[in-house]
Amino acid sequence: MKPDTVVNFDVALIERARAGDAKAFERLYREHVGRVHGLCLRMTRNPDTAADCVQDAFIKAWKALPRFEARASFSTWLHRIAVNTVLERRRGPSKAEVPVEDPGEYEEPTMVLDTPVEEEELEAAIESLPQGARDALVLCGLYGYEHQEAASMLGIAVGTCKAQLHRARGLLKERLERGVR
Amino acid sequence: MTTRRVKGIGELPRDIPPSRDLWPAIAEAIQADLAMKAVPGTGRRVGWWPAVGLAASVALVAVGVFIGKNFKPDEAPPRLVNTLTPASDAGMVKASLRQIEYEKQRDQLWNEVQAKLATMSPAEREKVGKSLATLKQSIQEIKDALGHDPANALLQELFVSTSQEEMRVLTTVRDSGRQEL
């Protein structure tokens, strides 16, 4: 699954924003803020921290716009900045245990449940996951990034990303079966 | 959150709008960034600086050259010191007096510059006038940003350096006829 595609009308806005047009950048912000916030909220599990990360990410994006390559996806670029911002806020690598074993073959990141659960229950189960597993699940399972891209955003090896996702799926299934709340 | 039932993480919403509008804080940072870029030596030069440089070809000494070569120590424009964070009550009084003196001299300089502008050709007047207006606007934007965040050391420093730059430019314009070009 591709996370997003380049939206053509973004290109004109990006060009205007690059030239210093704050209004154009505001339109980009309005268009992308929901997704960036969703990503930050799921990674930080804290609405205030997520809001701070969103603000920082957009400010960094504004400053880095001259370096943005028009051929790339703006939203992927923005997400990368947002993930970096969240990681910086955590001050250093996760203290959660990181599995070293690589499950090998590529796993389909989308997880289908046998029985439907309430959206809120699933969000709570994701929130309860250890940091590393949650990051991999959010980026690969929810936002559709491939392991390579997610691993690069998180600054981890592809194998570690796969292992974290594998672990996340196992824990999620287990927690949903016994009821998270 | 809703109580919608889902069968997988792929069904969860990717977009989660923040509970409050985060744009005003981002816009403020962008304005500060734009103001900083408008100050020579602090980033990409936009607006007034190239215009002042162009005016050099007719009547105005290029500000960059002027600052480097034409100021003798006894001719230096009145200096503005950082009066924004005085350490004591006595310091506060002294700082206020310095500020009043500075503002008086600056107002006088602006009047002299207005008179000088009247002697310039329409093309020169337009170029120099636009440059000065942009400079004035940059200072106002920094002042506004400081109004929201008075303890911001970066903004304070920016305000002082931009105000000093304003004095240099005004002196340059006022004295332009006296320079041998």
C-alpha cells in the first residue's frame, strides 16, 4: 500500500511557500495537519506532546522547504520530519527492548481481526504497545509505509522494523483477546 | 472517538485533527523567520536589501560597502543597546533613558531621510522608499513577535541588530549626496 501520492495542487502551493508566501504554507498546513497530528498522537500517546510535535514539525518544514525536492511526496517528507520531531522529543533511543531477530519474509502489515472490535478499543490496544512495536505498527500498519521507509524514518534496521511489527501484531492480538481495558 | 466497529488497523482513521488550531503559533514562528531573513547577514536576503544595493548605482552607496568602509568611529550612528532585559531597577531607568534618546535620534534621522528622498529622482525614491518601508515593517514584525514572547532572547537580539541596521541604512541614505561616488 502506498502511503500517499503527490497531489498536484500541492506543487503550486509548495512553490509559493518556498518563495516566502505564508498563506500558501497555511493551506498546506490545513490540508496535512490532520494526518500529521494523527501520526504524532499515536506515536506520543499524549495530546499536548503531539500538538507540540505538530507545531515543531511544520515550523521545521517551513525552514526546510528550500531543500524539499519537488519530485518527492510532500506528505511523506512532512511525515518524516514529524517522526524525527517525535524521536527528538523522546531524547535518545527507546529504552524498550528491541528484538534482534528478523522474522525474515515480508509480512503483510495490514492486520485483519477475526471479530470486529470497537475503534476505541483498538486505539487503546495500540496505545498500550511498547514504543518500538507501536512505532512500527503505526507507520507500516496504519500509515502504509513499507518497512524500508519506516525503518529509515525511525533510524532502525529494516530487520528490526519487521521484527517490531511482528511483535506488535502478536501483542495486539493477545491484548484484544483478553480485552485491553 | 466514535464507537464504530472495525476489523483491522487499516480501518482506523489516519487523519485526526488537533483539538485546537495550531496555526497561530506556527504563523508567528514563520513571521519571525521571515523577519530574520530580511536582516542582512542572518539568512537569505529578500526585499529591501537587493533594492538598496541597486540604488547604489545611482545615488546611494551600497549599504554593505558603506558599513565596511565609510563609517569612521566618530561618525557612527547612535547605538542601540539591548534595553529589553535590564538587570535591576537602576538598569531599567538607564535603559529607558537610552531607549528614549535612541528613539529621538532615530525619529530625527527619519525626518532627514524624508527630506533627502524628496531630492531624489522618482525611480530612486521609489526603490529606496520601498526598501525603507520593508525594513520598517520587519522591525514592526519583530516588535509584534516580542509582544507575544518578550523573554525570547533570539527575538531580542534580532530586534537590537535590526534596529542598528535601520540606523545604518538611514544614515547611508541621508549622507548619500555627501559621498563621492
